[in-house]
Amino acid sequence: MDPAIIKELIEKGLPGSRAVVDGDGRHFEAVVVCDAFAGKRLVQQHQMVYRTLAGQMHDDAVHALSLRTYTCEQWDARGTSVSPS
């Protein structure tokens, strides 16, 4: 599966989110920034992302996904010039 498709599914499933996805077609890494993560535990944030990819995870189109999740405030506090968009 193309990382661009994973990005699109995440951003569509989590309105207002921004994602950067890289991978080799089965193993992926994603950084996802979304204000909907506010007040959620890390495991809950990851579950929210996994739900956007449920069909692909179930069909084994995505074998593994490494996640880093942030609220917009957390992302901005990192002071990085790289935008996950």
C-alpha cells in the first residue's frame, strides 16, 4: 500500500488532522497531529488512528504501523520547523 493512501485515510478519518507517513508498502511510520487527541491517553490516541485504518489492518494491507501522535499544542511546543502536512 502506498504511504499517501495511509495519509489520506488518517486525515479523512480524523478531520482536522495532519499526517506524515513513510513506509515500504507493508510497514509504515506515521506522525499524526490532531486536536482531537487532547485529553486522551496515548493508547486512546493510537486507537483513534488505528480505527481510520481498520480495513487495511484487518486485510493485512498494513502489516505494521509505528505511530507518534501529538495535539497541535504539543506539536507547536516541539519548536520544529518541519510541518506534518
